[in-house]
Amino acid sequence: MPFDGTPLEGTWELTPQRCLRVLAATRFVFPDVEVRLAGGREIHLRSLQPLALHIANSIFLGDYLTSEGQAGGDDLEMIADAGFEVQGAGEPTLPGERHDLLRTRQRGAGTELPPNA
């Protein structure tokens, strides 16, 4: 992600097609490694995200460590539309007391404010 103030600031060299080629090359060279899609996939893969699901083993849903992603519900819909099933989707992932602490999206995808505003 080319965040302001980083060495990659202002560089946008990844197209959706180039991202898919990088993922496919990684899978070809390292067939047994865990390939995960995370921050930047919405921006760089755009509408080709579902194709990347066929290459990667997993994706991070929702927000990331340094930026906000697309809404988790949209991710789950994309996964289902691509014909995949989330393992353990019916199992709770947070204790009840922590579930109440979840907040609604404040910035980034699905809001009027850009990520890291």
C-alpha cells in the first residue's frame, strides 16, 4: 500500500492483472505455502478479487492492521459467490463480552472518508 510518508508514496505499479500474475507465480513456485490476501486487495485487485480466491488459501476479512478493508459481509458474499465456503463460519470467534465492543466502520471502504484519514 503506497501510504503517504512511506517509500512507496505515490507509486501505483500494481494493476489487477499484475496482481493475479504475482499470485499465480507465487503459487507455481511455492505450491505448498500458505498464500493469503490482505491489505490492498480491494484497491489492487478490484473486481478480480474472486479470481484471486482460486489461487490463495485464505483472505483477511474486514479491516487490517494499518488500513480499513471492505466490509466483512461483502467479503463473505464474494466468497460464497465464488463457490467457496468459509471453514468454521458457524462457530463464534469472539467471547461474548468482546463481541459487544465491536464498532461500526468509521472510515475507508463503505464510508465517505478515505482509509487512514
